Amino acid sequence: MSETLELPGYAHVYSGKVRDLYAPLDADGEARDDQVLLVASDRISAFDFILSTPIPDKGKVLTQLSLWWFEQMADLVPNHVVSTDVPDAVAGRAVLVERLDMVPLEAIARAYLTGGGLAEYRETGAVCGVALPDGLVDASKLETPIFTPTSKAEIGDHDEPMTFDEAVVLVGRERADEIRDLTVRILARGNEIAAERGILIADTKVEFGVRAEGTLVLADELLTPDSSRFWPAASWQPGRAQDSYDKQFVRDWLMSPASGWDKSSGEQPPALPDDIVAATRAKYIEAYEALTGRTFA
């Protein structure tokens, strides 16, 4: 499903669900080990599948929105961006970034209860070991954002919920405390900013890397429709599924009778119809424009 590009001065090194990595070449044609070109594709994933239908301009939206959010969080934590001066073939959807030692977990914070967190709460009364009050429903606002990490699975595998103690075993107490604190603060800051634009951020996934000297650094993407759930504040109503600006729209279509897909079959989901593609693109752009106040070009 990945698209390997021929980029002069770069060598392809890896493709993930959405992003492709290219190493800059030095004067001798050897790949550098200190930087990487991070290219956001128009691929979209759902339920651990890379869908066969791309969403036009999605890569540009994710990249430009992440860059905007990195600026909003600059006083909280450094980020991995080195330069936005990139080859013309990937202009607008790529950034040159530091090559980091990536933290081996998905750092997730939740301000509202929904999705997989809601399912776990209904079974256990807790999410990733964090006990929650009785009586919460879909889209209930939590008293304070909570940290609910998961494992970082390979393509095709499932991320598994982790308790904080399990995160400590994985990365150490000091680092786990730092990641938990920053992830929750990022979501809280994000909601302060988004609320002024009429948007609620229900939850978000953050990725961190570590520099050689030990500094924790924001990496990958930040507070995008791929990594977060965005809801219009005006229509928020606990107890039901919410309208969204994110890829939940695609998940909902896949789970509807219209798709004809049975999630339990383990088979590749069907191609997205044109109207779902167009509506998804529009939702991503609407989120970008509402949050940044900029017109997407």
C-alpha cells in the first residue's frame, strides 16, 4: 500500500501505516543517521488495516496541522522538526526531522470517555488501570484528563492497553512520569485552544523520541484528525456517538450495513465510495481551518 518515491538526495528506509521515511544522503551517497525526511501520505488506516482508498490532501493537512500545534506547545516540550525545506515532490506534506530513539509505547490521554476506553470502562470500571466513577456514558467528560498508554504494535497487529505500572517497567519510573505529565498537559493545552474555536478534543495519541543526551522530544504528528478525536462543541451530548472531524467518520461507515464489511472476518475492508472520500477530506480540512484560523491551500 505504500508509495515509494524517487527523491534525489534521499533513500527510502521505512513505510508505516501513513508515513514514509527517507534518509538524507551525504556527499558520498551514504545515508545520514542523524536526520530523516518524514513524508505524510494520503493513506488512511482503520481497525489496524491500511485502506485501499487514499484521502486526497490528507498528508498535507496532517503535516501542516502538526507544525501549527508544535508551535503552540513549544514552551512545554521540544519537537523533532529541523526544517520544512523539502523536495518539491513532497512539498507541504513532509518535514526534515531529527532521528530519535523512539519511546516504545503510544502515549494516550483522554479528556472524554469513548471508543476503546469506553469499552474497557464498561467491563472493568477503569481504563488502563485508572479507576473512574460509576455511571459514565459515551462521551462523558472526565474530571481531569487521564493517561492511558498502549503498546506500539507492528502494522497489522493491535495496540494493547497498558497500566501505568507496565509503562514504568518498559521505560523506567522517571521517564514514565515525564511522558504521563507531558501527554496530559498537551491534551489540556490543546483543549484550551480548541475550545476557543468551538472544538472539543476527546483524546489524543502522542509519540515521543529521545535525543542522545536524554531529552524527551515530541515526534511524528500532533493533535491531528488521525491521532485525535475532534468533536464540535455545540453538538456535544453525552450518551450517544458524537459528530466528528476525524477518521471516526470512516470507521462508522465501515461498521455500517452500507459497507458490507464484517470486522470479525479479518478480511481487508472494502474500498471507500467517492462520497465518503470527499466527505472525509472535507472534515479534515474543516478541522484544520477551524483550529488554525487559516485557509487550507
